Amino acid sequence: MIRAVTFDFWDTIVIDESDEIARKAMGLAPKREARWHLFRDAVAAQSDLPETQVRAAFDAANDHFRYQWKVEHHTPHIRLRLQDAFARLDLVPGPGFDALVADTGDMEVVNPPLLAPGIAEALTALKPKYKLGIISDTIVTPGTGLRTLLGRYELLDLFDFFVFSDEVGASKPAPAVFHAAATGLGVDVSEIAHVGDREENDVIGPRTVGARGVLYTGVVDRGATTTLADAVCAHHHDLPGILAGWEAQ
């Protein structure tokens, strides 16, 4: 029996990188470049280190983060990643560090990505029958920023619980995130159906702990023909029917 449905955030609730179109129209640099410029300028305000050395430290901190994310399955807050970059330069962050953290982590809040087609209608349809949650890795924008985005989309109140990786100390596909969601939603982990776009994180992850995994392909198809998912969802309006079909069985 399914009593709760959890969702990935990027490329499931919103279309990842869709905000870059708006940024370009506004004459803004791509986020990756803009974040580097913010760090470079913050270092320049307190040091005359060569830009090549500053860039090397910035890239090394990002590489270390990717190792923590992909191999160790946790995603330290963007504040810690920037502190790491400063430490690699033997620098202590200066008085503008809080602003650097905020400006780096809020880019997707200031210029929001687009919602995935049909997600608002699907959540509204599911809400009367299921507890709803989010299980999302936070790569740059922290959980606080993702809550702000959900509020702006008028979706925040539809969710009963959130598991953001920068807040729980683990990221998908670690079992801890699915168990945290089960505890927060007040259900057994086997009563969760998780919806997301990545096989390892959103299909293998939940299935490993006894939950069901639904591969969502409506934004990016990352393996509909080879997935081990319990179901494939090509459009969010199909999701209520998928769950109803399981109940009929």
C-alpha cells in the first residue's frame, strides 16, 4: 500500500538550467561563470594572489565537493565549499563572506527555473490521498532556497516533509535520506513511492530500502527503456493513474 509520494526536485519538479534562458535575456553571465566571478572578486578584495592560483583553488574545492556528493553521498552547504576554497589559498574569509555565500546560493532563487509541465496539477490531485514529500540533493542552492522557490510557485504548502541533503547530512542514493523521509512523513519506508529522473538516485535508491521507484522522463529521458523502475512516468498527469493501478492490484 502506498501512503506517501516523494519527489526529486531538479528535472522533476522544476526544469534544471531553464533559468539560464532568462539570465541570457537579461544580459547575465551563466551561473557557473557568475559564481566564479563572485569568488574571484571576494578574494581580490583581500589579497593580490594571481588569478590562476585563485581559479585553481576554486576548481579544486568544486572537485572535492563532487567527490563528496558522488562517492561519499553527502553535500556540504555552499558555505563550507567556499570556505574550503579560501583555505586552499591560506586565506580566512573576510567581512563580505556572508554576502558571497548568499549571492552564490541564491542565483536560482532570484531567477527561478521553470516548473515541469503538469507538476502543480499532479500535486493537487495527489494531496487528498497521499502524504507528499521532497527528497532532493542540494548542489548550490540550499534547502532554504528551495523552500523559497516552492513558496513562490505556491507549492510549498502541498508538501508535508522535506529531505534536503545539506540539512540531513546525506544525499541520494544513501538509504538515510529515504528513511528520514519515512520518519518525517510518519509512514513505513515500504509505503513510499519516490519519483525522480535519475536511475541510481531515484530508482535504485528507493528500491534498495523497499520503497517503489518511479522514473520521471518528462523533462529528460535518462533511460526509460532500460530502467529497473516500478513504473515510468512520461508526464506528471499520468502519476495519479500509476498509483491507482498499483492499488487495483
